[in-house]
Amino acid sequence: MEWDVKRYRLDAEAEEVADRVVIELPLEINVNGMPLVALMRLPGMDKELAVGFCLSEKVIDDVSQIRLLKHCGSFEKAAGRGEDVESDGLDAGNVVDLEIEGPWERERFSATYVVRTGCGGADISAIEDYQEDAVTSELRVAEGVIYAIGGELTRRQEIFRGTGGTHGAGVFTAGGEAVTVAEDVGRHNALDKVVGWCALRGVSLEDKILVLSGRISYEMALKTVRAGIPVLVSMAAPTSLGLRVAAATGLTVIGFSDGKRFNAYTHPRRITT
């Protein structure tokens, strides 16, 4: 959307201009009639976001557990038309409802909680909530693919080019071909969107690469492991806890991939020259 700003420059007069800013709005996810979470996100791919969140936060183990998936997005449609979308709270028309079968950890979500733009859904107890050597894929990725793949993600981030306000996540084949790319104000949401997109379409992730524009923190590594993706590439840095999760689970983590260099932090056996 457009926003009027006063732009200042060195050695030039300040001027009034219209700038473009990325839209951030709340999305409520309900599971079996219970409010689960409120995500602050960029509207779009909301069903995929809800499914990806439920998978990466272990609300469900498999997409086959979903009996019903329904999205009511009047708030999003209004934003897309350029109408006033300001709200003091969660909009009743901006909800994804899921009905799922099988047991789920209801006590983890005893009340709706808000995941703000910069925070993931995982809590501190999740640091040890993984299975060692969980990632067993023998995928091999050529060094040249890793050099090129960050640029491929950036080229598909149309909203970022217009606003500078989004993170990107993409699922790619071992040959560097894009399967799906998503943008969001939150890097966790962008990841969940592409995971949900693949889950809803039956796309296996065991032979894919996940590429991120943002840093690899422990919850991003956890989400990747839970999705079953063997190689995680970022144009930014990893954190120590993210690497701890990756090292223990068998996840290959590559950071600072800028087209000219990259660092392989864990399990470099999957990289071929």
C-alpha cells in the first residue's frame, strides 16, 4: 500500500513523496473450534501458512490428518482493493479454520497467543524437542547450485523489490529449480507458507532445498527438520542454537550464501563439487 512520507537526502531539499509499504495484518488460526494462534503476517497463501504452521509446530504430524480447511478472508480482500484495513484487534473475517483428526497437544495451546512479526511460534522448551539423526536423506547438491540459488530466490521476491519489507523462503530442487516461493513480514511465516504449499499439493520435501533470506535461528532449524528438508540455505547467518539443532538432527546448514561464497556449518557431506 502507499504511504505519504517526507524524504530527506544529503545535499538536497526534503520532499513529500508517496512510498510503498508492505501490509501487515493478523490471521487467526482455529483448530477443532479452538483458537490456536494469531499470526502477524503479510496476507496471501493463508491456508498454506496455517497448514505449514500446524506441521512445523507439531500440531499435526501429517497433512492427511486435516478433515476440513476453510479460509474466510474478507479483511484480506479489502486490503487488496486498497480499502481501509486498520483494526484494533483480530478481524473476524480473517480466519483459517481446520478440523483435524488424531491426538494433538491441546495443553500446548491452552489459550490463543499472538506471534508477532519477529518471533517464532516455538517456545524455549522446544530446544530439545527433536530426534537426533532425524534427517536421513542422502540428497546431494552441487556447489554451483548453492552459489546461484540465493539470487533465484531474490528474483522471485516481487514485494521485497517494491517495499524492502519482506523475508523470502523458497523450496528448490537439487538442480536449483524453484518449486514454490513465498514472502512475508515474518521469516517464520514465509517458511511455513512454502511448507504448507508443498504439503497441500503432495510435494515431497525429502529431496528438496529450503532457501531463506533471513537468519537461521533454532526455531527455523526446528521447523526445517520437522518438515523433513535435508538442506537449509540462507543468505544470512545462523545462530549457535540453530547449529546445535542442525548438527544433532543431520540437517545441512549453509549460511552467508551471496553468489560468491558460502559457509557450510553442518553436515557438508551433501555438497558436491
